[in-house]
Amino acid sequence: MKHINIFLGLITAFLLNSCFSDNGNYNYKDPLNIHIEGVKNAYTVSPTGDKLQISPKIYPEGRQYDCFWAIIPASASWGEQLDTISHKQELDYAVNLNVGSYKLRLCAKDRATGVFAYEEYDLHVTTDMNIGWWVLKSENDSTDIDFFSDEKTKTDIIHTANGHHLQGLAQNLYFTFCYWDFDESTQKDKRVNAVFIASRNDLAALDYFTGKIIRSYDALFIDKPTRREVHSMFAGPSDVHVYAGDHIYTLFNSRYDIYKQFIIKTLGDYRISPIQHSGRSLPLLFNEKNSSFCSVSRSSTNIDYFTDGVPSPKNMDMDLLFMGGLTTSAYTQGDVALAIMKKKKEDKYYLLTLNGQPNNMDSNPIKKIEELNGTLSVLQAQHRTLNQNNRIIYYAKDNRLYTCNLDNMTESEQGISWTAGEKITYMEFLKYSPYGLDSSWFDYLAIATSENGRYKLYLHPVNAGKVMPAVKTLEGKGEVKRACFMSQTPRGIYTSTLF
């Protein structure tokens, strides 16, 4: 893609003079038309080691031009500063950029007339980890990542890049393209793509494309938790939250303001359920101490409770057994949440329909409550996940796979089986539908099993709610906690984890 801007500054006086001495003899010169050839529309390079060597031709020939080359992120906002990499016409640049999409700009100014022109080209900085599956796993009371692409498999990424695993069993992973790191080469802070990994006793921000730790547990907190015990990690609209020790801590993800640590500690009397629903709005949490739905945000230092209503989201005298999200369109991912709850000290179960994307605490998130038949097998399942496209729960019981259709409350076993020694350890419905990339969309039921210290991760397509045979099986050492497909395209980075 090329955009050419030409600025003319020497004709104004000539035109004014012509207005006062117009004798009818017009002899205008054609404006200087600068154009550039010999540069491709797009270049793809690796973040380090590659060189951009370009020898453009600038026309008209035989004139003297002042040139400079500059780079700016493709997603840059208006007014974001260019990074000038050369003041010569021929470019010889050793690439030192974060993985991502950029615009490469060549600017040329004619010395004699001051006429100025520039052209832009696409620049894609990629690695062999730009597209693939991230598998978060536990092994021998430690946590690591295995990476799978169509071309290669990389095991134990954290240990390979840093010489050690994370401590404790795996908890969760979270991606952001708005984390900040100090660039030694420029002596400036810059935005980087990062993946936060939480384990039971550890937390780290990893470089998305190398697995190298950008910032570890001790450096991630301003007010470090009194106990090194991580319960969970979840997302907010522009934040990442970690529940460690006795408190929830919040770190802002900002494109412009530099935040590197969890700076807010949420106060209050709470014990947050490990079952949560979160994503692009306020996280939907449940306080087990008072049996109430609640949330946290960057604008409050206390645990926040939703406005009361009927039925009440406060003091419900219930236990939360399950919560999953529905996606009604590609633009409202997880906007509806479904929860299964049990009455304390009674064998009464309820299905709740909730607002899955609350923007504030001023309304009751509960939209509907229905009593469930206590004989349903889904209520005693070991693993559950909700189809994001409809009201079907997939669940595992006695190492067999079943569905429960919440519209008619019917249950049926699926024709999926494993070898006798494989035990189901993880199940999640993964929906991938980035806007404009329809050919890569998928709906998978991901099921992981474990046997003799090794895992198999089966990716089953789901067609109209029915589970199809697995189209891919990923294998490695340890036990799977979570799986996520991540893809970098010229438009940005997309993942299959929505909540």
C-alpha cells in the first residue's frame, strides 16, 4: 500500500504576483512530481538478526534529495512519533524490533524546490512462534509452556529461555499487547507483547515470542502479598488481576501510560471463588464468604458489590458450581453468562442467566433464575464447559463425555472415547473468530487426558453442538491446565481465550 503526499511551497508568491500583473500570457511550470521505485509493497523480517537492505530509485533523476527512513507501528494512533532509522537514500538497517506489524516510510525532499514526498510500505516482524498453540501445563509441582505450530514443537519454553520452571502447579495464562519494558538499546520504555503466566506459587510476564521472563514475581508487586500463594488470575476491560495471598491486585494495560507492576490492592473481607467469568468488561466474581456476586476495577480499592434486585445477587446462601460464557455475536464475546448454583445445606440446584459484560455496578447482573432437576448428571460432573454458541454444557463424568442441553434439560453421551489408562484432566470450549479472518475461524472442544506423566490434548470440532472426532492431537509431558491458540496477523494478535 502506498500513500504519496507532496507539499508545494514556492508558488504562492508567484500566484499573488500574477494577480496584480496579469497580461494574459500564462506560462505555468508543471509542479515537481517526486515518485519512488525499487521498493516492495511489503517486507517480512525476524525481530533480530535480519537486515533490511533497500536501494530505491527516486525520480526525477539528476536532482539532489534529502532522505530519511522511519518506522511506526501499524496500529499507531494519530500523533504517535516516528522512529527514524536512517538519513540515507539507501537503507541498510539491522532489525531490532518487537514482533508485530509496522509501516516503513521513506521520505524525500528536493533540495532546490523544497518539494517533499513520502511513501509507506508494510513491514511484518515475525518469529516461528507467531502462530500456534500455547499449552499451559504442570509437571512435578512446577509450571511451563509447550508450543505447537504446523511446522514445529517447542517444549518447556520457560525453562529453555530462563533456565528454570515456575514454582507450583499451573493456574492460568493471559495475553496483552500493552505491557511496558525498558529497552536497553534506546534507553526508553516501550510497549511489548507479553503473556502473564500464573502458577500456584509464582507469577511472571513473558516475552510473547521468546518465552524470556520480562518481570518475575518479586518485581511485579509494589505491595508484595504476605503469602506467596496465587489463587487465580483473570482479566478486566483493560487490566489483569491476580488473586494472591489474601488480596486481589490490579495492573493496568495502557497504550500510553507506563505500568509495570500490580499497583492496586483490593481491600475487603472476601474469599473469591476460583470459578469466574471475565474478559472485556468488569470481571464477574463470587465471594464465597457472603455468597454474593461482586467485582473489582481500577477505579476502586475495595471489593465492589452489584446493586440489589430480585432475585438478589447478595447473601444468596448458595455455592457456585460452574459458570460459562455465551457469545451472541463476534462483537459481544461472552456477553451472557450461565451459572449453576447449589443451595447451601439443601439438594436444590439453580441455573442463573447473568449479564456477562457488566460495565458498572449499578444494576443487578442476574437476569433469570431457574430451578434444575437434582437428578441431572451434569450436577455431579468432574469437568464442565459451555458451548459459546448455544446453551449446551459438555461435561465429563466417570471419564466419559456427555452433553446437557439447557433448553430442554436432556442429557446424552457422546461417542468419544480414550484408551483405558487416559484420565480426563481439562476441558474447554475454544472459539476463535477474529473479525475479517473468517477462513481461520474454529469452534473446538479441547479435551486433555493424562497417563503415566504425559498428556494428550485432543481438538474436537463442534458442529451444531455435536462433538466430532478430533482433527489434531497435541502431546507432551505433564498435565494440561489450559490451552490457547494465538495468532499474529498484520491486523494484530488474536487468541482463542475470551474469558
